[in-house]
Amino acid sequence: MLLSSLVGGLIQKLCDVPTLGAYPVTVTLFLALGISVLTQSIYNVFFHPLNSYPGPLLWRAARLPYVVRALQGRLVYDMLKLHKRYGPIVRVAPNELSVQYEDAWEEVHGGTYDNEMQKWKPYYRVQPEQTGFIMTAPPEDHSKMRRALSYGFSDRGIHELESHMITTLDIMLDRLIGICGGQDHKSPHKPVKGDVCLGEATIDVTKWCNFITFDMIGMLTFGESFNCLKTGTYHPWVEPIVKLTRYSGILANLGFYPKFQELLLRLFGGVICRRMNFHQNHSRAALERRAEKEERSDLLSESLKQAQVSEHHPLSWDKLVMNASTLVVAGSETSATTLTAALYLILSNPDSYHRLQNEVRSAFRSKSDINIFAVNKLVYMLACLNETMRMLPAVPGGLPRVVSSGGRVLNGKFVPEDTIVAIWHWALYHNDNFFQHPFEFHPERFLGVPDFMSDARHMFQPFHVGRRACIGRSLAYAEMKLILARLIFEFDMEIVDKDCNWLRQLRPFNFWYKTPLYVRIKARECLG
């Protein structure tokens, strides 16, 4: 632009004049910077290819309001307000649109590898040299990687994993029963005087849900548990992952400012690299130990066998390491969030709790009857989990895509190439244009009852759609149903602080930054 060129020329002339003092040069540079920002903002509002799309003025002018709200953990909530004010397509930054309309999922995330909208990669990885992840792989590599991993996530593969899942779950329930009986001396949640009676204890279910999902994904990926359940503490490998729930949002938003991102990486790159290397090295060591063990069924068993016999396998050893570490994060934190939220929402709604109790306890005579196939008949439990993921989707924000060369038509309107487009889960699921009483817990909406027939249930896509939809969908449901069924079967539960609004204590970043949730449990075994 002409004005930007003039600003650049002014700065160059100042650099060529050594007689100017530091003060006037500094003032002039800041003035030039201000003019440049103002110029760019005017262009973004009035002349940018997206200038016809509605949105708040400051957000259309610059990316900064978006990033500030994201770092505050408020952006997810803002998106709902913006859509209620501006409609189905909102311009939330100079080059980004948030969309909510009937065909949004198919138009944004659907299609074939030839015409799909690609992921906006700066959001998903901090360093450009990070390659080999299935999440950011190009179409030709993604297809091969997904096929290589598919067996472990298939119905047959999950059935072969059942014994590992039940073994891990038994450890958790034995620990909790021991705590209720006052016999567990290793637990950080020991009964304290005045807190419990025989057969009763108070636990932080936020931690215990993290413990079970981390230990389970460790068993299913590497053939070894992290032993969080046995020790009652986070493994040194796991603890940084828990902290990642907040910092990953910061790192993702740095992608909008490449120069600033580069500067921070220069300043703090050593710390970041050490954390990343620590995680990768643990993955590599665990995978090496797994490869030396006798053959067993787990998520990577088929890929390991193929990688060892063929150097042309889509998942080389290095790629296996990278994707194994990704599985640990994606396969634990999301399920833990859903389980914790499910317990909070179910226990906060007595009618739902009693109905679920009756369903589970009438379906099984003993805990040995509860397996991954038997829990499939628990239709109300599935409705409770789906309603939980609607009210608190494990990934609350939007996973951005970018419009490819030539542009794309969204909701009947042309969107130019290089535009970032996202569907924000929490905002979509709380929009009463699509879901009645969106802030209330009603599992019945997923059972086809007349009161909720007008809900746009096809808009509920917590695992996404298309060729890049979450490969772990079936495994996640199997884990969560199995864990929740056993907890409901073996314990009576109630929230300690019935007046707490746990959902309001959370902060949404890439994942939810969770706070403790204290629940009083009574073991049916102890109480007879």
C-alpha cells in the first residue's frame, strides 16, 4: 500500500541521518509504527476481501482482541455472544471466520482429500520442523498413517484391548474401596477425622479421572502403566501434560504472530525444547521397551510389527514415537475431562443420577458382568455422556481450517482463499438456535423425546467429521462407558459442596483448565 511504503521510506531515511538524537528517532519510530498499524486496520475494515462479513469493529481491524481474549480463557464464551448478535458467519479476526449453520460441518470438515480444507498448521505445531504427526500430515501421508493405525482403533482391536482396560480399572476401584474402608495407606486422599465414616470417603475425582485415563492409555499404547493409580500421584512424564492444558493455548495463539513466536522461541526455546525432548524421549524409551516384549495386542502392535519388517512403512520408527506421544495426550486428557464433567452433571441432577443408577444396577448382577460389549446396552448412560460432551466438549474451541486456492462457498457465500475458518464447539452447542435449553443438562435430548425433537442433533460432532475425524472415537466411548458403569455400580456418590458451580470454575484454552471436584463416595461392598 502507498501509505505503508511511505512509512517504510521514512524509517529508511531516519536510519541514514546520524545527527538525530535518540529521543526524536524513538518518537518518530513509534509514530511510524502507529501509522502503519492504523493503515493496516483501515485496510482490514474497509478493503480486505472479508470486509462484507459482520463482526465487532476492533476484531475486524486487528487480531489482537481475539488473542487477548483467548489468553484470558474467555474467547470460547465470546463466540456464542458474537453469533447471537451477528448471525451464522462472524468475522472474528481480519482473516478468520467463525461459522454456525446447518451444513457447516460438511462444508468445512467434509469432502475428499482432493478438495478438503486443510488444517491451519501454525495453530497445531509451534515449530515448523515438527513433521510426521498424523494431525498435521498432508493428505497423501495422512491416509497412509490412518490406515496403519486403524486396526488398533477398530471394534475388533478394541475388543482385544478389553483385558488391559479392565485390569487398569480394577486397580482404581480396589484403591477407592480401600480408601472407603480406611485401609489404603498409600492414597493422598486418606480419610480424615470428621470427614468420613466406615465405608465412606471424600476424593478429588478430577485427579482420579486423570489417573485412570493416563494409566489406561499407557497400557494400551506402550504396554505399561504410568502407575498414577498405585502411587496416587502424577508420573513425572504425565505432570507436564496436565500443565499443557493451559500453555498449549498460549503456544497455539503464537502462530498468529510468527515474528513474535520466533522471538519467544529464541528467548525460551531451550526450555520448550527440553520439555518437548523430555516427552519425546520418554515416548521413545517406552516404545523401545514395548518392542522388546512378547507379542501382545495394543494400539500400536500392528504398526510396530510392520515398521520392524519394512522401512517403507507409513509409520517409520521416528513417526511412531511422535504419534505415540500424541496418543498419550489426546487419549487421556479429553476422556478425563468428559468423565469428570459427567460425574459433576449427573450428581448435580438427582433425577438423572437415580435413573442411571437404576439402569446400571438392574443390568448387571456383579462387576464381572460389566464389559465393553455389555455396556453398549446402557442407552441412558450413552445419552448422559453425549449430553456431557455437548455441555462441556473436551476441546471447547475451534480447530481451524484454511480455505484453499480458488476460494470456497460456505453457506451460499464465497469465501476467498487463505481465510481461516473454524467451528467452535462450546459456542455451537450452547446456541439455542440449534439446542433447546442449552445450558441445562437433559440427556433425554439424545433419546428422541418429543420435547427435544427440534434440536439439530446432527450439529453435535464432538469427534468431528470427515476423513480427519478423531480416529479414537470408538475407543473413547468404550473407555468412558466402562469406567462410568463400574463407578455407578460399585459406589453411591454425592458432591461435597452442593452449591459449587464447578463448570464456572473452569477456563477454556485448547483444553479445559480444570479445578478439583470433591465427591463423597460410599462403597457398596463396604456398606453391604
